[in-house]
Amino acid sequence: MSNECEGDGRLFEFVGIWAKNRAEWLETHIANMYMNRTTIGFFDAMGPSAVDFILKQTDLSCIFTTPDYVAKLCTMKKDGMATTIKALVTLDPVPNSQKEEAAAVGIKVYDYQEVIDAGKTSTEPFRKCTA
């Protein structure tokens, strides 16, 4: 769920997290490090233009988030921003209506537990961080 982005002579894969501090934030960050991906953190103080700037700079396609930010990202997408976002992983369950709203703007919403369960049966090889 992450795009490769070239910078400083190497390829990076970015995964975003837009949520308040909680256990899943840390779990996601550690999983990103384990899989040799770079975590991009977003914060409440960032406005839509700042978030969109970071999304464009990193070609970010996936963000782990909470339901309130799903709504913000859908609004941004409707306003012509957040064009690189293709998938959101929600740390808390979201109603089907919110998943449908996201799908209408081209965003697939996954539940956190759904991603955990998929990882348990995945045959994709680990790409552990070596540096």
C-alpha cells in the first residue's frame, strides 16, 4: 500500500499516520520500521494545504488514521487535494456510510484489525530494515 519515492539517491516507501497518540500509532510506526518504510506523521495543527503539500512531496498513498480524519481526507479529496491517497486504515471502526463516502472519492477504507489479520496470512516476504 505504499509507493516508492526517490530521494537522496535511494528509494523510500512512506506510510502516513494521522491520529492522536495511542498504542496503534506506535505499533504502526514499529511495523513501518520493520518493513523498511518511513513513517510520515500528521498533526492537528496542520491545515489542509500543509497536509496536501506533504502528500505531494512523498507521493503518499496510505494513511493509518481515525474516523474524524477520514472525513477530513474525503473533504480534501473532493476539493482537489489529497490526490495521491488511495487507502486509509482506520484504528477505530467506521460506519459503512463513511466507507461509502470515501469510496465515492476513490479511497478504500480498511479496518486496522483487518490489516493485522491479512498480515498473519500474507506470503509477501519481509523486507527488514538493514541500516
